[in-house]
Amino acid sequence: MLWAAFAADALALGAHWIYDPAVIRKRFGRVEHYVTPGPDSYHPGKGAGDLTHYGDQMLVLLESVAENGGRFHLSDFASRWRNLFKDYGGYVDKATKATLQRFGEGHGPDASGSSSSDLAGAGRMAPVLYAYRDDPQECVAAVEAQTAMTHNHPMVLTAAAYFARVTLHVLAGSPPGDALEAVLYEMSLQGPLATSVRHGLESASMETEAAVLDFGQSCAVDGAFPSVVHLIVRYAEDLREGLIQNVMAGGDSAGRGLLVGMVLGAHHGYAGLPREWVDGLRAGERIRRLLERIDEAKRAAKTAG
């Protein structure tokens, strides 16, 4: 689950925010491996196997959870997140700038969130799912809190809770498509997000490029949400192809990929990921050490309990 989220982000790095699929095909061919972004990209200076600014934030969240004994503490995450952007060499998006400004004005992490409707704020949740996979109530609360710290938008918060619950269902053994439908009714979703779930499910037979172009390739939840649902249900049994097609569809592929990788990774397990994607992550060893620390903390807590 967590490795697939990181891999999805790294796979998207080179072609991230290129909106014309024809340009992606011409420049990179079929993106099956990690590629280095060009000097004219949003991520100049990064190399193949690096993470986007989304993935870097997810790594900070993982570090925070690991350093706190497998628990999520908003204040600690906020401190580490702010330190990430003190001298950050990568791209800094509008939601991050707005959140940093609010921190600078004296707001705490429970009131620092921007009004951004970008789905990526929810997308970095996988470390929380890893730590709280046996405690659904605490899991969803922590997911919402980490999301709101930077993206305090009602639809993004609802989307975060939705995909957290979907992932928990999948970890419990539900097929991804069944989980997407079950949580729709479990949360009694109404309005645009309910429509997005249904449209995403109904689009399973469409080619991905056409579906994503139809829903919208941008970062905003109204287009990214149904695109994520489409990718999950269409590629429920082929994680590798799903993450490749996500990149080839263009736009905010990194934001979508975090969630698609998380859900499909939860379904397939570690064996479902290409070994080269795991080995090629530049932060791979750091990720592995942090996961081990969370596992050790959970074992100690279980023994003590």
C-alpha cells in the first residue's frame, strides 16, 4: 500500500503536469520506468527515482509517525512539514505557500489550512493508513487532520475520509470496486462527490486517456476524484498498468497516483509492485527504515497491552 503510493509519485515525476498526452508520448514514450524531468519541467534538478513535492510531504508524514511510536501527532507533523519547506529545492505549490503564510501569521496546525480544493492534500495519507490500519476511527480522524493542515476544503476533507475508508475495506479483503461502492453508501455521500463516484465506476470500460480528459486532468477534486475512481476500478487487477496509464493520461498524475497506488497496493500487496520500482526509489532505504520503526512500535505496544 505505502510502497505503491511512493512508486506512483516517482513514476509521475518526469511527466508531471504535462497536460497533452501526445507530448508525453513523444518526449518519454510509454512511461514504464522512472524518468528524469526536463529542465523546463516543474521539478528541475530532480532525477529518476526522486519524489515530487507531494511525495516529499508524504515522506515527512511517514517520518513523523515513525518518530512518534507509530502514532500521528499533528503538531509534530506540522513542525517537520514546515522544516521541509525552509530551504526546499523543489516546487512549492499555492496550497503550500498559503499554509506557510498562515503559519507565519501565528495560526496553529489546526487552523493553518489553505482553501485549496486540490486532491493532493488528501493523497499523502498512506503513512497514516499504515500506522492505524487496525483502528478505523482513529485512522480516519488522523487522515482528516493531516489533510486539513494544508487543504481545509470541505470536499477535499470528505474525499480524504472516503479514500481512507475505501483503503481500510480493501485491507480487510474487499475487492477495490466493491469497496468504492460500499463506502459510497456507508458515508451516505451526497452531491458532487457521490456523482463523481458513480461516474468513475461507470467509466470503467472507457480508455483511461479519454476518461481523464473528460473528467479533468487538473489538481482540483472535482476532476481528480472521479479520475482516481476510474483508475482504481479499471485496473483493479493490474496495479502496474494502472499506474502507467495514470501517468500517460497527463495533468496532475502525481496527485492521482498517490491514491490509486495506495488502494491498489492495499489490494495486491508488496508482490504486486514491480521490483525495479521499489529498488529504484531514491528514498527507498529511508522508507524501509521508517516502516521498520513503526512495525517495532506496534509490536511493543501489542506486547505491553
